[in-house]
Amino acid sequence: MDNEIYRLPRERLDSLIERLARDYRVVGPVKQGATWMWTDVRPGMPLALDYPTTMLPPRQFFAPMRETLFRYHRGDDGRFAFEEPAGERPFALLGVHGCDLTALRVLRAFHESSCRDRLVPGRLDRSFVMGLACWTPCLPESFCRDMGSLESESPASLYVWDIGGVLLVKVQTARGREIMRDVGALDAATPDELVALRKRLRTRPEAFPAQLQFAPEKLATSLKAAESDILWEATADRCLSCGRCNLVCPTCTCFDVGDQASLSGGDGTRTRSWTGCQVPGFSRVAGGHDFRPGRAQQLRYRIFRKGKYMPERYGMVGCTGCGRCATHCPTHISIREIFLQVGRAP
Ligand code: SF4
Ligand code: SF4
């Protein structure tokens, strides 16, 4: 493994951005006011590799908040013609944390299996991702180590450890090697740098104390046992149904599809946009029937989706422990607290 680790002096980051910009739209975390946001980056811009996560997750680049799926037009012969939007420039994401790398795998699993979508997997295939190791939790609510996402290095082409003076980069794909070669960064890490890296990796768990005290694999069983628990009513009493937890979550995948048609019905655009299970009306179907009408049922569904349904369907827990939902919930409803409560049950 050590042979695959190269040095990228910090001042070469600009060369990396410049090289990637030839083929990709390059985005990375940049500080804006008191927060950090995924932003288009150019050489010379301060890429915040020490950022403590962003409010909106990287899924925004692969499954955009709102996108046109196709336009349609009915010709004189009554037949419809369909036109797909022009191809976009693929993304290069720099500095994706383990929790968000894990979430990209969940995103792919959902779009490849549940809805057999071409667009999102296509964007993921064409993208370039540089992962970034964390040394401290991003947020007080983060519990990524418990959820197994702290050490996640896939699907990154390059994976970076910032050890201070220099960035150590693990090359994980042929494309990653090609990019590193083009920026002249194929000097192997020195023995001292590798010793420093191993030491930091050895002591890293101390910065991420266990918060759940049980393996995430146990969640599905624990949740099943808590299906009719009073916990849902009690917690949902504080829920405002604002949907923020859905918006900021890197593994939320729900979308709405709508047509904007001309009055004649002959022309139109079909769009897809984010929605969420905590938003009123999400589960309302034809005839006005709502199969999850109350906040307790909505909250229970979100937690079950993450901890039970996604593992059962995709073989992956649907929560990375990033801590965004609790951090941005106006009433501080914490999925970690809920997991803890259901996991404590015998
Ligand atoms: S962010 Fe909090 S209040 Fe808003 S819907 Fe989610 S759990 Fe409810
Ligand atoms: S449920 Fe909350 S903690 Fe889990 S991945 Fe989504 S935002 Fe992060």
C-alpha cells in the first residue's frame, strides 16, 4: 500500500486544479462567511481542506436539486418527439470526506436499482473524486466512526491525508494516476512521512469516541423491535415538518417528478426535484389518501429507511453519521439519539 502513496506539496494544489479543469468542472469546499460551501474553484482560490463539512452534501452535483429530464413536442402527425438536455461537463470534487464518499455509494445503489436511472449513475461514472481523511469530527453531532464511514476511501480516485506540511495522496484508480502524473506528483512519500501518517491513523480513534456502543448492523433488528414504540410520538412532537433534515442529508434520495405542459398539452418539460419524507403531503396519493399522515409516522419512516430498509435493499446502512440533520434541525431532533435509544433496547 505504501508504494501507492505519493507526496503532493500544498503549492501543487493549483496545478492539480488547473489540470482537472481541462476535463471537469472543479468544485471544492470554500469558506463563505461563517460557513463552508461546495464552490467552483480556480487556481489561486483558497481551497479549505480543513473544512468541517458543508451544509448541502455533494449529492447536489449528481442528483441536482431540480433538473430537466426531457422536453417533448407533439408534431403535426400527432406523434411526440423527445429531446434530452445537452450533455454537461462532468464534475471533479476535491476534498470529499469519508461520510460523503459512503453516501455517494448509497446514491448509486438507489439510482441503479430502485429507479434504474441513467442520469445519476452516468454523472457518477464521469466524475472525478478526491477523498480527504478527517482527523477530528466535523460537527458535535457527527458519529461517522460508529457508522463505519470515517475510514471510507471509495469511490475516490485519489485519497488524501493532510499531515501538515505536505499532502499524502493514495492513488486508487488509473485515472487518478494519470492526473498525478500530469501534475508531476508521483514522488513517493518519504519513510518519515509514512511513519507520521501511521502514527496519526493509530491515534485518530481517540478523537472519535464511540457514541452508539453497538454495531450499525444491529439497527435493523433493533428498529423492528421498536416499530410501535412511544418514542416516535414523543420525538415527533418536536418536529416542525420543515424537511431540512431531508435537504441536508447526503443519503436522502427522494424526488418528485412533474410536467410543465403548454395549454394545448402538445409541448412540455418534465422535471425532477428534491422532496422529502418529512414534508407534509409527501405520502399523499390519488383520492387524497395519505398513508403516513402523522409526524410520528413520517419520522419513524425516515429512521426506518436509513437503519432498516436501505440495509435490506442495498446492503448498506443509509446513515453515514455525518451529523448534518441534527445540526440543522430547528428543534435539534438527533438521529444519533434515536439510534441510541432503539439500540439500547435488549
Ligand atoms: S429538520 Fe427537524 S423539525 Fe424539520 S422535518 Fe426534520 S426532524 Fe422535523
Ligand atoms: S440521517 Fe443525518 S446523520 Fe445520517 S447521513 Fe443523513 S444527515 Fe447524516
